[in-house]
Amino acid sequence: MNVMHRLRLVTIVTSIMTAAGVDTSVAQTADSGTSGLQEVIVTAQKRPENADTVPIMMTVLTNQDLVQSGVVATQQLEWATPGLVFGNTNGFAEPYIRGVGSDLITPGQDSPVAFYLDGVYLPFSSSLLQQFSDVSRIEVLKGPQGTLYGRNTTGGAINIITRDPEQKFSADASVSAGNDGYAKATTYITGGLADGLSANFAGVYATHNGFVNVPNNGDHLDNLDEFGLRGKLKYDIDDQWTVGFGADYLEKHDSSDTVYTGLVGSNIPLPLGVGPSFRPYTTYTDLDPAPHRSATDFGANLNVHGHLGWADLTSITGFRDDYLTSSSDGDGTSLPIYAYASDEGEQQFTQEVQLASTGSAPLQWIGGLYFLDATVFDGPVSVWSMVPISAPPNAAVLEGRGRITSYAGFGQASYALPDGFKLIAGFRTSYEERRLTRQTNFGVDVLDPAAEPSKSWTSTKPKATFQWENTGQLLYASYSTAFKAGSYNLLSPGSGPLDPENIKAYEVGGKHDLPFLNHAHLDWAVFYYNYSNLQVSIQDAATGGQDSSQNAASSINRGVDVDLAVPVVRNLTATLGMEYLDARYESYPNAAVDNIVNGELDSADYQKSVDATGNREERAPLLTSTLQVQWLLPVPTGNISTTATYYHNSGFYFDPADQFRQKAYNLVNFFIQYAPQGSRWSVAAWANNAFNATVLGGVATSPYIVGAFYNDPRLYGMSASVHF
């Protein structure tokens, strides 16, 4: 720990010495005053392309977009992406796109919205909640991406691309400070080390006080203490071959996202003054030490790019090692009724090789091979019932381990037809094996040989798109498929393996330059999903109320996406986005839901079965929308840039019985920055969630309470930055 504290100090001191503030790329990329919109290059289809020519509905956010929108961490991506609902439960990310997501949080039961960092798959849901630092851009791809991305992309994919090293020396640093003890420091440096060899280094440290008050002991929980490092080496062997190596490290020691407030209490009589509390940002606990999490995430990747003349070769080798230990109060009172603590994690190795056509021939293609090998573990998970955590755990001591092996081959080709028409077709064939290697309770093996301790699946997922393109205009119709991998719940004895989820998606859309509206840009899509074999979370009484899972449901998801960016006048741009979504269970006859009787959770029989057919899916709001106005005001000494961001969510449910609901809410962010001529430094004032909307991030149930995890309240402050 002393080493890590020194590294944090280095990051902060470096930032202060080289200046202070929010991300400096805002000053570097501030609008020069042109009335048009900038071209955006993306790699959504595994090759660099203009986003306006890619037949996928997507949101692309540059580093400047993130800062000006107040999006400083992954969970806040929903503020800038209609249709994305980014929740968390007990410190685990739960992203949903167009109603497709998952509340399963056991290692190996990955999200169907796949995250990639510089081309490497990020499997561990806890590590997906992190602060941004050296981001170049983020691509949020809506809809199934099963052909080019493969497993666990039924909802879509989120690509995080960090900055590459450069030969020319440059350095950025920033510090921010605000209410509730909020502080953030970032630093970035890049430059050449030798002819053809360059490197960069980035660091981030973020902290804030606890948002949740604990009346029985005066403590404040839900604090943040996060520190991260990232570095890259890039070697240009010649003008044909490039080798890049990157490594990243993230560390958290806090109680952020692990503390809940009561939403529904149980029918157990309790004395006055012990809780639970049903007031937002207030809870009770008897745990000593208090509920907390400690997490470390390490990753490394090796990327090789080469020109073979007839094709381009790309090799991406990745390694991830994620670990989390946490403890939680399971009753929300100051009495020792229910508590648990867990250790869990995942180690993963991946290898992907791609070959892509070059030139401008009518036929363009890309193909490749993919391999994944991972080990996952959950436990020991210790559960205490009616005894303090200073005593030995008496309800359960669970442990589960598993192995994942996956192979895939994929290909996609496009052929340009006359008059601007193009046909795109592709497929991906995947093989995946899951093996349950250990499952114990109090050290006793509970593996049931009849429950298939190993299982494998093979699937082929096709895609087809027909499009028409003319200058500034694109129309497309697509059919795409994807699957979420089958899995084991590591802690639930006898539950057997879950079969894969499958989705078939139909979409018609367009991307248009609008000359009559000052060359505004319009993206739109109409989509229809047939989503089957959904993997859902239930509670298992045999494990002291820990999560279990099952295949249970099918759904129909349909809706409309619209994004419009308008350069209103010189230096003034307005961006509007919205998604209308109707996502309902087509069949869910035996949904396991919380047993709420007369407004209370029945602790003796805390789950019941209901027919949820026709109900709305979880985290599937009818309408989400964003509006952002950006204004650049030139002054004699520099520029003043202002951004106002508005986000609306019509509300959604957290359970298939539609019992627990986040009501409709509106969220507003403000950002104003001054940068002198040359943009060597800048200062800014900002407010996130300016009107202090109370928003539920997640809901979780124990046998004794239904708890609510709240998103951050209002934060405001000042920032300063420097660029060399």
C-alpha cells in the first residue's frame, strides 16, 4: 500500500506542477469557429471509417465531448447516449442498451453489452465502473454485434479507445475540486524515446466523501477512492509494420456503490431507532469495519499491425486480471441480522487475428480468428445470520470456481453495386465450453454430477445489410444476430448451466447531411428485436439468499432512435438525441420475484412466482432523450466555451413484476471554460446533476430488505488544466 500511496502522490504532484483542471483536450480541440460539423473516424467495423458511412446506429464521444457533458466515468455515459441505461448494484455495472442487459453479477455471467479497451474484451462487471483519464474517443454501438465482436454482444458494444503515443513531446495535467470533498487529478505525457519508438503515460486519482449518512454511528459511506495508471509503447518498425504494447492498473479502496437505502422493509418486528431507513442517502449498519470494497484490475495488451500488400494484418493479444473483495450489510439496520462478505475475480487471456482487404475495389472483406481462455472464482462468500461479523459465519461459506474456453472464426464482406448500392454479409461461428471446477459450502463439496459440471455450445450467427449511399446520404436495412454465452452460477448448487441467450434484430435507418439546415446531421433508426432464452437472476434459499440464475423468458423490443446535430449559427451548436422503446416480455410465465405482502417483504417466504408476460423489461424506459447546447464566445484574450446538457428519462422498472420503479426524472449539467489564445491553460466551472435529481442506480434484495442504490447527488466545482 505504501507504494500505491506514493504513486498517487506522484500523480497529484505532477498534475499540480504542470497545472490543474479538467481534461485539457477541451482547450486543444475547441471549435475554431466554423459552422460545419467535424468528420468523426471510428473503428466500429474493425477498420477506420467515417462514422457517417457506417450502417450502425452509434454514439461517438470524443474526449472533449466527455468533459463538456460532465461525463467523467463510465456510468455517466447514459447522459450522452439515448437508449443506454447504465445502472449498478452493489458495485457491479449493469448496462442496458435498447432494453437488453443483465442483472447477473456472478463472475463468468458477463454483461450482454460488451466493453472493449483498445480492442481487448473487459469481462469483469465491477471493473466497468471507472473514471476516465486518457480517452481518445468512446464508441457506443447499438444493437447486436455478433459477427465482428462475437459473444456477449446481444445488446451492443462499447469501445473505449485511449490515446496513442506520439513522437512529438506533449504533456497535459489537470485538477478539479468540488463539494462533498470531490477531487480529481489527471496527468498525461507522451514523446519519442528513439527513432520510431514513442511512449505515453497517464494517471488518474479521484475521491469524494461519502454521500450516505449513517445515523447510528455518525459515519458517511458511499465514498470514492480510486487510482489508475496506464502506459503505452509504440514502435514503428518501418512504414509497413507497427508494434504497440500497453498496460493499465486500477485500484479502489472505498464503499462507492456498495451501500443501499431501504426501499421496502420486511415483516420482521424491529425496535424503534435501529432502522432500516427509507430516506435516500441514509442507512443503518452494525458492521465494523463498515461496508467496503477493495478492487484491483490489471491489464496488458500487445497489438501488431502490418501491411502485407494484398491485405492488412492485425493481431491483438490481451490479458486481464481482476479481483474484488467486499462486505455488505444485508438488513440495513444497526442489529446483526444479516451480512455477507466475498472475494471474487477473473483471469483472462485473449488472442484475435484479423486480415482485412486494402484498396478501393468493389469487394472489401475482413476475416479473423478469436480465442479466449479464462478462470473465474466467487468465494469464499461468507454469510452471517443473527450473529455479528466478528463471529464465524454461520449461514453459509460458499465457494465456486470455473473455466471458460472459447474459439471463433468470423468474416464479413461488402460488395459495391452500381448507383451507390452496397451489399454486406457476414457470419461468425463460435464454440464455447464452460466447466464448473469447484462448488463448496463450509468446505463440503456440493457439486452434483447430474447437474452437468461441464457443457459446450456451438453457434453460427449471420448478418446481412443492404445499403444505399450518395454524397452525405446513407440508407440501410440490416438483419443481425448475436448470443450471450451460456454460463454457470458459481455459488448456486444444482442450478445447472444456463443456455445462451439469442437475439434476432431487424433495423432500418439512415444518416443524412441536411444542407437546408446549415449542414446539420441526422441519424435515425427503427428497430425490432426477437430476444429469447433470457438469463435472469433469482435468489436461492439454499445459499442464504445469494443470487442464483435461470433461463426464463423471451421478449420483443422495438423502437426508434433519432440523433440530430445542428450548427445553429457560427460558434453555436445544438445536439438532440432521443429513443422511444417498447420492450416487453413476450413470455415469462414463472418469473421469480420478491414477495411483497401489504407493502412488506415476507421474510419467511421472500420470493414468489408470477406470470410476467406482457410486463415491461427491466431498465427499459419508454423514452430517453438528450439535449446539448454548446456556445463558443471569442474574447480579445481567448475563448469562453459554455455547454448545457439536459437528460430526460421517462422512468423504468427494476424487476419483471414491475413492483419497483425509478420514476421519470430530468438531469441537467453545466460547464463553462476560459482558455487564452494558444490554449496552453484553461480554467472551468461546472455542475453535474445541477438540480439534484434523486436517481436509483440499482435495486437488490436480501431475505430481510429490498435495498436501493442511489446515483451521485449534485456535484459542482472548479477545474484548471495545462497543456505543453
